[in-house]
Amino acid sequence: MDELDTAILAELQRDGRQTNRELAEHLGIAPSTCLERVRSLRASGVIEGFHAEVNLDAIGRPVQALINVRLHPKIREAVEGFRDYVTALPETLAVFVVSGGDDFIIQVGVRDAGHLRDFVLDHVSRHRNIADVRTSLVYDHIRKTSVEVLPPERPSRPRTGRKR
């Protein structure tokens, strides 16, 4: 990743629908160079795809919640089975497999509090490996729409301190 790749990523995150010619013009480079760089970023897995951002309020799912789940037993089959099960549910927006006291944090978008209650009781709590479920209502959800590329880590210098 160099400065041009970083600039391409920033510009595509700002507007992923622009044409290659528009992107090249914004960056001050030739369209052929731009296309080659974008293709390279896709091939290397830096760019994974282009997506439409959906307004949950506009599709009738204005209530978001985070559901913390603890499983028992904590074995690979139980974790992978629950992960696949909950990911497939239409209310699920994101699934985080985490360490610490919980095993999962599930982000959901639902119609209202009743829908949230039904989702937790009918789909999450009744799964066979559930040990504990805690639900938190989300008041505000601020999501960054772009990811800044961090500069490469500088090699650390050997310490030249005094011996004690």
C-alpha cells in the first residue's frame, strides 16, 4: 500500500459509485493507472466489494439492540453452530464472536420492542446451547463509513538504556 492506493481507498469510500474516469480525475492520474490499481486492490483482498448502505428506519426496522450471549458447553461445534444459526436470521445485522464473559454480541434491527422481545425469546433463548442472554437497547448508532489506512509501523529502535 502506497500513498496512491490510500488515496484511491479514501475516494472510493467517499463515493463508491463514481466511474473509473471520475476517480482518476479526482486523483489526478490516468484512467488506465487508476483501473489497474483498483483491480490490484480487489485482487489482493484490500477492497472486498461495493455495497449499498441501507437506512433501517426507512425499511421499518428502527429499533436496534445488542444481545450478549453466553453458551454452554463452550466447544467448537456449539460456537460454530450458534454463529451460523444466528447469522442466518433476518433480524441479525452483525455477529461478533468475542472473548471474556460472553461468547457473542449480536446486533439486531427490529420493528419495535415487541419484535425484539419475540426475537430474543423465540430465536435466541431457545437455542439448545444458551447459558445466558442479556439485551441492551441501542439509543444511537454512529457508524464510520470509511476506514483510514494507518501508516506502516516503524521498526522499534533497540533500547540503549543504562544497566542497573
